[in-house]
Amino acid sequence: MTEMSKTKDIRPRSWLQFATSVAIVLLIAVIASLLMVRIDLTSDRRFSLSAPTRKILSGLKNDIYIQVYLEGEMPIPFKRLRRSVKEMLDEFRIASGRRIDYEFINPSAGADVKQRNVQYQSLLSKGLNPVNIQAGDAEGGSSQKIIFPGMIVNYNGIEVPVNFLKNNPAATAEENLLHSEEGLEYDMIQTISTLSADTIYRIAFLEGQGEIPEAGVADITLNLARFFTVDRGTINGMPGVLDKYAAVIVAGPEDQFREEDKYVLDQYIMNGGKVVWLIDEVNVNTDSLVWGETAALYKPLNIEDQLFRYGARINPVIVQDLNCVTIRLKMMTGNTRQQIVPVPWYYFPKLIPDKDNPVTRNLNKVEGRFVSYIDTVGLDGKIRKSILLRTSSNSRVLTPPFMVSLKEAESPPDERTFNKSGLAVAVLLEGNFTSAFRNRFVPPLRGTMAGNPRSESVRTKMIVISDADIIRNDVQVTANGPAPASQLGLDRYTSEMYGNRDFIVNCMNYLVDDNGIMNLRSRELKLRLLDKARIRNERLEWQLINLVGPVLLVILSGLVYSYFRKRKYARP
């Protein structure tokens, strides 16, 4: 066979091998894209979705479109947050069978200032919270920049805002951003779960015992309405009137409970109902402080025996705390005229959330006003008790009756008397509760009789809080009527945002959570920061390693390759 014929035989075989190789590579790529194999090799599993999240996403029936407003020039920590959001959305998109689509938008991309301001106002009206930051420019200067670290979730024509950034004044900027990344999965899936649910839970504020009026809880009602249908109503001794509600809120009653209403509440709990109790055992009329002083009086509500049977006792005292809110008072200094100065008001403690409980993890301190403290009672092993909020290590208690005077702020007290530590102000009770009417006479009820009362509950939950003002927003009355409700937890003097709103919303979500979504708040990521001392002391060494090292590695690889090539092909 001639040399020419051999070449003609080899050429078709080469093309066939090449085409076969390309086909195999394409086939492997297609199979790999269909399998969507993803492996999370991180120690804290930061790229792995929980089982509840996957269950919710796999059950989506309609498409979801998400607009994320983390785009454009921003500091590196926010770019890291943007990357985490994108990675989480990619995981959501895959787990949902590509029913989730998203877009990153720069809210500052307008051509002029007027257009940008219109965009800002639109995002504010939708519920996104802006952040002012210092942004550097190409010339080494800096300028103020507005960032909206959040997103708008669109589902069936409904828009719901989700704010990512945790802004805890007690934490550093790095810790706040880390906590924001930890809460991404919960914040996103909680909103998606609520929007896509076939059934929306109903909750209710109870009335009839002088509870906080609707205007006083307007802000929290508006925020709870993002997740629930919120009603208000009275019991009136009607058995079963609460059965349609997943949870009820008893917010600041001032009148004593009637026995028939207590019984209806008790049987609601026995059948699995959930309750948030916000109870003031000591009455302090804060409106009278306008005149300089008011009285603190013990005012029982005829609910104490019922709470005691469930495992909690609210002590009829007032707690003072050195870790407290400041108020503004007109004070005379020397012979000068009166001036408005900030002074500590020990009756308004900054309550410390438990850092390990999913209800309060990464939560800002909660503002309390004339709070009492709670003792957990009983040795029933069927009830688990967890403290959610507590005072600082420098507290003391005052027993009524006594006078509360603004003049107290002018002279600091003896700090040695603040010798109480970590007094419980909010307690979570979970388990099987014993009926408060066990072996007791059932009071007369309205309507049809309730049948056989239960003496022990199915497994359920309740939260007892010894301060009703935690849920109360400020109400201002103008000449045109009540002004819009102020934000719950916002200090209008210092602009500090306390965690009151998030705390109440988390309490309700935890009580009615059937999917285990709230446990995602316990997720913990490790903060891996560079050692600044080593960066400063070993700066030149690491610069040389990173700049010269790769070049030397390429040269060395070339020399080694050249050496072995010469050995292989050199003729003897």
C-alpha cells in the first residue's frame, strides 16, 4: 500500500474520532445540566437549603418575580451581601424548578436627581428601608450614597418588601452584615411561604377588658397583616368563638377578666390554641407624667391564677435598670435658663433578647416601659420554659404603691442598689398545659354549652410578657384627628430602632409555624475576617508571594516541561 493510500485511510478515521469525541462531550454536558448536582463543601453549610425551604419551593404553583435593589457602586461588604443574595436566589431558583426569576436593579441609576428621588420615594412607599453610606470615588474623595438592601417579591400581582440588613447598634458593621447573611434564607422563604400558601392563618386581638385600642397597635397590626388576617373582637362567654384563630393576642387589659371569658380562653388553649399575653400587673398612668408625677398602683386582673397554672407568675412590681432609654427633660443648670437635656430614665429598660432562641436571635434590644418581671413556676415536666427577654445585670425592683416623678432623673440613684440581674420579662411556654378549670366549677356560658371540658391540652405554645407597652406605638392627636401611627420601637429623639416590632412578629410566626421555618433563624455562619495585625506586619512578604510567586511558578513549569520534552525526543 502506497503512502498516499495510507493517508487517505487515516484521514476519515481522524474526523470520525473527532466527531465522536465532540458528541460525547456534548452528551455529558447535557446530562450534567439535567442532573443539577450541587455539592456544598463549606463547614457551616452556607449554600445548603433546609428541608422546609425545599418543600415550600417544590410546591410552588405559580411563578415568582423578585426585584433586588443591590446593584451599582457600593462598599465591599455590601458587594459581599449582594453575592450572598444572588447565590441564595440561584439555589431558590433551582429548588423551585425555575419558577423563581430575579433581577438586580440599581435604584440610583436615574439620569438626574429628580428621577432618582422619585425612585427612592417609590421604594420607601413599598416598605424598603434605605441606608446612607460613605462611598469613595475615583479621585480619592467620598460622598453620601443611598442603598436599599432589600427586594420586592411579586406573586400574582401582590408586592411584598423584604429588608435584608440587620442594624443592631450593639453589633459591629461586620457582625450586622454577617447576621444579615444568616437571615437571608428565613427572610426570603417566610415571605414566599406566606404569599404562596393556600390558607392564610387568622389571628385576633382580644377586646372587652380595656385592652390597648386599635390606634395604639396600628403599626404592629399593619406588619402582622403581611403574614396573617388580623381581626379584633370580644369573647362574651361564647364557647368556640376563638376556634377559627391560629393565635390570639391579649394586649394590655385594664379591667378584670370575667370567669366565663377565662374559661373560653382556657378551653381554646386546651384544644391547641396559642396566646400571646402582654400583661401589666402595675398600673402607671404615663399621661399624668405631663404634670411631673404619677402613681404606680397594683391592679390585679383576675388572670393571675390562670397564668400560674400554665407555669408563669407576673410579679406586681416595677423594674428599674441602669441600661435604659434616655428621655428629654427641661432642666435648670445653675442660674442659666432651662435647657432640654437627655437624661437616663430607669423605668424604661433596654431589654436583652436571648441570643440562642430562634424568636430573638440577632434581634435589637427591646424597649420596655414600666415593666414587671416573671417567675416560672411549677415542676411539670411536660412544659418547657424559655426566657426570651431579660433585664441587664444592673436592675432593681420597686414595690407599689409609690410615686413616679420626673425629678428622679435629675439626681442619679445609688448604683449599688441595682443588684438584680437578668430578670425575665418575656417567657415562652411549650408543652401540654393543665386546665385552669380542672376540678373547678364551670361558669355559666352563653349560647350552646361547650360539651365536655378538656383538663389537659394537646401540645401547644404561649408567650407571657410582663409589659404591654412593648406592643404599643405612640399615638399623636392633631387638629385634624389622630396622626399616622409612629413606627413601633423607633426612638423619635435618637432615631434608634429597637426590636419591638420584629420581636412581636417573630413571636406570632413562631407560635403558628407548622413548617419549622422559624428554626432557620438559628442558623449560624462563621465570621472569617483577615488578621489585621498580620496584614500590617507581613504586608511586604505577602505582596511578594502573590506577585512574584505566580511568575516563578510559570517559569519553573516551563523549564520542567522543556527538560522532559528534550529527554523524550532528543536523539541518542
